[in-house]
Amino acid sequence: MSFLSHLESVVKQVNGALACSVMGFDGIAVETHQVDSAAELDLNAAWVEYANILSQVKTAAETLKTGTVAELSINSENVVTLMRLVSPEYFLVLAMRPSGNYGKGRYVLRITAPKVKAEL
Amino acid sequence: MSFLSHLESVVKQVNGALACSVMGFDGIAVETHQVDSAAELDLNAAWVEYANILSQVKTAAETLKTGTVAELSINSENVVTLMRLVSPEYFLVLAMRPSGNYGKGRYVLRITAPKVKAEL
């Protein structure tokens, strides 16, 4: 299974999902699947910012006793963004409507991360 | 009702909660309620870092079309941290065990934020 089919499967399984991407911590997306109705949102610009933020969270966690960071979620007025670490270099990001199924989103990212990791 | 009683009420309502605090974006806690069993964790150091991160997320959101950021969550191996904006200067932070009730935590912070705001 290719990256893209994993991403399509995430978006399909989660109600309210807008887009799912495999990204590097440099802010560059390896592969993205976005639903047509999300075209008005400049998700890419947001994700470059968020990659930078997740990178800082990762560094902060290394100096703290809270353990390795596995997941970050940023919930704003129009978009809920879930991020899950895949490897030290890559992470999965899922954007969804605030009305979407948040719990299902977290679950699907958790089970998809090892599948994506196996192909990196 | 004082700040402290709001914070105690949050910790009491959420299974697995370790501590709850009202913090400023300068990383200084206004008031904190921590359960005794959480004494081994240096939550304060983590929260100073997280305040800085939340502040950046807030700034990033202002330049993006994702709308105002209401909530941030950082889930690491040992501690799950939920943050919710109360005002442009202050936020609520709740630390809980990864086995705790995440959904209840989000809900309780959401209904507590306006109560705390009313007293600021």
C-alpha cells in the first residue's frame, strides 16, 4: 500500500476530515490527500507553522520528565488539527472540521502511524 | 468562587487528573491545584515551555485562515496536557495521566474557562 492510499483511508474513515498528510519536520509534505471541499483553506501554510511548533514541543519534551511526545492537537475556530509522530523525522497530520469525530481521528492516526512508518 | 475552587473542581471531575492551573502567557501560574501523587513530576517546568508554545500557536493562527485557537493538547508518554484559552493573556492548563478521561477533560475545561474569565 502506498502512502497515498493510507492517507485516503484516514480521510475516508473520519467524519469531517478535510485532509491528511505525511510531513517532514522541515515543513515539507511528502504526500497529501485533501477533499475537494477543503480547497478554500490554505492548510499548507498552517502545517508549515505547525511542523515548526511540533518540532519545538519535541525538543521541550526531551528536557522534561513528561516523556516522548506522541501527539499534538491544535483546535481552532475553523479547523481541528491532529498530529502524530511517525518517526524522529516525519509525522502524520489530519485536518478536520470542528464538528468532525475527534476521537475517531485520534484512533485512526494511532493505528495508521506504524503502517506509514513501515514504508518510510 | 475563587480560582482555586474552580481548579479543584476540574481535578475532582476528571479521572486521572494530576493538576490544573490558571497561567499567564508569560509562563507564570496565577493559581495551581495539584494532587499529592503528582509531586514527582516537574509540571511547572513543562508548563513554562508549553506557555511559550501556545503563545506561538496563537500568533501563527492570527496569520492563518484557521481562525482563533481555542485549545491545544500535547500528549506525551507520561502526561497528557490540555490547554484552553481563557483570555488573550491567560489560559487554563490541565495535566492528566494518559489513562485518564481525555474527553471529560476537554469538556470540563470548556465549561470552566468562562467561569474563570468572569473572575479575571
